[in-house]
Amino acid sequence: MSTLPRITKQSQTRDRVLDLIERVGVGQAIPSERQLSSDLGVSRLTLRAAVDELVREGHLVRKRGSGTFVSQPKIAQELTMTSFSEDMRRRGMRPGSRTLSLTTTLAGARLGRLLHVSPSESIVVAKRLRLADGESMAIETLHVRESLVPGLEKKDLDETSFYELLDTRYGVQIASGIQTIEPTVTGEEESAALGVPLHSPAFLFERTSFDEEGHTLEFVQSIYRGDRYRLVTELNRRDRTGATPVLVAREDPH
């Protein structure tokens, strides 16, 4: 006979604080631990553990000397071939970009393999801070053949989506891609650029993109803030014949 999982006092308290967050609104402070523990009828130890969990999950943020505040809601990152700029505009947010560095180097063995070019091929490496409504969201490092983007400058990447530049200036369209995602934490450089504490939760995206003929166009590594993103994908049953169903993530065309 199966038994239902035990609902702990901490999980009940967490759910009740979540209900409070919905009522309080983004950017507003929640009551003090003393007040909340009294209002909810739980010990301060239980209340603090529940709040700590909500802080880790990104629902709340502590500000030293000021209190605990409701965070901005996380952005649902769908697994599609849209660019960052397209994705933010679709959500009604203003995309922005600040190019931290733009250099040219030899591909070397690893990038040569990823981009399917000779190790002696010249590669443009652009590191950009991606913004939404002026707030830092991700650090993106783009690798692309220099011969594909002659004359590319920092101001170009600050003002226009790279995918738009490829299309309008260079006559190249991205048709498909392979993307991997894994959890990580921010290092010193990422933490400073994103304005988050060292070793904050983050997502590492790595994407290789191709044109219609299957030629490799770019390799991109992106560190997305874990407190501002959650991953969403639509699952479909492809096999309708009665065999074991396989769940696959749908990728929309660019």
C-alpha cells in the first residue's frame, strides 16, 4: 500500500509565503521574519528556512539593511531558434546589448572543429552583455569566421541583432542549430558583469548554428542568470502507432 509523501511544516510555510508574494507585488518588501512567523504561526527557524528556499529559487531577494523583497518574475526561455533580441521584443521588453570585447584570433584546434574550419582560420570573438529593459540578463560569447562578417565593429553589435546583421548586411540566414544547456554557477567575470554574487546559479547555453546548406555559421556560449530564467519546452508524442512514445522538444524555424 502506497503512502502519500509527508508535507513538512517548511513546505507549508513556503507555499503560504508564495501566496503572500503574489499579493505583495514585484519590488515590494515582505514583512519581517518576526512578523511573518507570528502571522503564520510558525517558528522563526521554520520561516527562515522557507524564505531561504524562496531566495535560492529567485522569488525573493535580500537587500542588506533594507529587508527582503519580491523579485522580478523569471523569463520563460523557450527552446527556439529566435535571437535574444527577437525573444525580448516578443515579450514586450526592450532588448539591448553592450559589447565588452571584439577581437580576432586564430581558430585553433577546438574552434576549428566546432566551426568546421582550419585551425589557422581567422575567427571573430565578440563578448556581449545582453540586456532587457536595461537589466543585465546574460553574457554571450560569439565565435564566427572573419571572412563571413568583414568589417564587423563593436557599434554594429550594440545597435543591431547579430542575426539581423547577418541577414541584411551579409545576406546570410540561420536556418537551424544544435543547442545544449546545463546548470552552472557564475565566475568572477560573469558575476561582475551581471551584477550578481559570485557562484550564483546560472544556465550555460552552447549553440552551433547552420545555414540552409548545413554550413556552420556560428558557435555561441551564453551564461544566463539563473534567478531570471526558467526553461520551457513543448513536448509532443511523435509516434502514434502504438509503439513506445518519444517526447521531443519542438524547435520553431528562425
